[in-house]
Amino acid sequence: MHNIKYTIIVPVKELNNYIYEQINVFEKFKRRDFEVLIIENNLSNKKFECNFFLKIIESGKVSPAFKRDLGARNARGDYLVFFDDDSYPSSTYFDCLDNLVHNNLNIIGGPAITPLNVSIKERISGAVYSNEIFDNIVMRYIKLNVKENLIDDWPSVNLVVKKDIYNEVGGFNTNLWPGEDAEFCNKIVYKYGYQINYSKDLYCYHHRRKTLIGHFKQICSYGLHRGFLAKKNKTNSKKILYFGPSIFILIWLFSFLSIFNKLFLPAVLILIIYILIYFYSFFIKRRNETIFVRIISLPFLFIGHFFYGLYFLKGWNTKNLKSKLR
């Protein structure tokens, strides 16, 4: 019996093609000091013959946060590694993780980049996510060199937490999804005083939405929950970058309503500056995609920011938000 060092926890509604892809990737690793726990609603009859320890746990119809907590309670590893069902590690993932934990890093976030050879729709979605103005957002989606590697917020895909710390802080808010990861990180940093480290080399691959409608639904959900968390005074959700799209909407509305007064031209000038900044970010600062994909993605960037800003305002004005299950 091998000593288990890492427990990979994967919440999923039901087994799907992404899970099979993920299992195939884990089978390529030569080491046996990790286990994979897949938490699904109802146990399927599917049997896997793996060269590593794999366990499927039935959870019932509960939130992904509840499934992660359930996985943590069943984990044998010293470190919990959270993945989504549609993500999988790079070939150097565990070697990099070994070095990081050897240097006494207990909570680590790494980028989740768009896989190679995926559909054009996934690439468009990935290009939109990875072409933000602010580095502390785009570093989630591409391997980015940063001067400061301390972060206070990270998605629950490709997030590593030492199990003792996870138990100490009480895990995720099981009634919130999405946004439970932002609240979890806020609690870790600002309530318990732990540090979260960013490593560009601890990267995984993460599929994007296969349809643009699914992409925009995801953006709306992100905006709704981020606005709600900002109103709830979560420190890592009260940054100006999250308010930016909503400010854009308000300026756009203000300029539309002020067509016939002296404030119209200043408002339009602000909008032009805003657009130029995005053009700079999209075509000059970021070069992680082909020019063809970037050009196609540009209108979806503006549309996505419009919906995000709109739903951020909605979340800000929501008194009590309890997430729906998948």
C-alpha cells in the first residue's frame, strides 16, 4: 500500500466524457502517492480498472461545495487538490507540486489554461477569459509571470489546500455556488491569516463552455455572485476591477440619457478611453491566441462585460442569495 500524499477531489453531477479524459491523464503518471475521489449525485454502474487509487462517492443532489467537503472528509492525503470534472493536470503537475510543498507552501493556486485542439467556440470563450485588463484576473487562465505571487482569491479548479488548514477553516460554504471559492479564499486570508501562493508552473488544462450561450450564462452567474459577495463586505470581492463592467454600464446609460446636454461629450470620451484600453489589452498585451480568434472574440468580450456588469448590480441588490443546484 502506497502512502497517499495528494487527494484529488472532483465534484460532478454524473460521469461524463470529461471524467474519462481526466482518468486517462492520471493513468499516465508513474507515481502512486495520489488518489482521486469523484463525488457524483448517484453511483453509476461504471467500473474502472486504474493503475492508481480511484473511488467514486455518492453524494445525492447537493452543491459542488458540499461535494468537496464530502471528499475532504474521505481524503487520505495530506494535501487536497481540487479539480473540476472538465479539467486535467499537465504532465509536470505533480513534480511542480512536490517542489512547492517542499518549500512549505500550504495553499496554492495555479492557472487553468484552455486545452489545445479544442473547438473554435471553446477557444473564443478561453480568449475572452484570458484577455482581461488586470493581471490578477488573467493569471487564472494563462501562465503569467507576476512580481507578487501572493493572492487572496482563486477558483476552485486547480486549488491546493493542506488538509489540516482546510479542516481548521471549516471548508466551503455549501449553500453558495458559484462564488463559494471566493468566499473560501476570503476566509482563509482575512479571517485565519493564511497566505495563498500563485504558481504559474502548477498549471492544468480546463475546458471552456462548448456553446456561447453557456459561456454567457456562466458570466452572468459569476457577476451575480461577485456582486452579492461584494455587498456582503468580502474583502477580496470589493476590488475596483470587479466594479468596472458595472461602471461601464452606468456610464453608457448616463451618456445615452445625456445626449442633449453638455455632459454628453465627456461621457463619450470616457467610453472611448474604456474601449481603447480593451483593444490594447486584447491585441497588444495578450498574445496567447491567434489573431483570427482574437478578432472573432472581441465582440463577445464587450457583450460578456455588459452581462457581467448587469448581473453584478443585480447581485449587489440581492438581499439573500442561495444558489441553485446544477
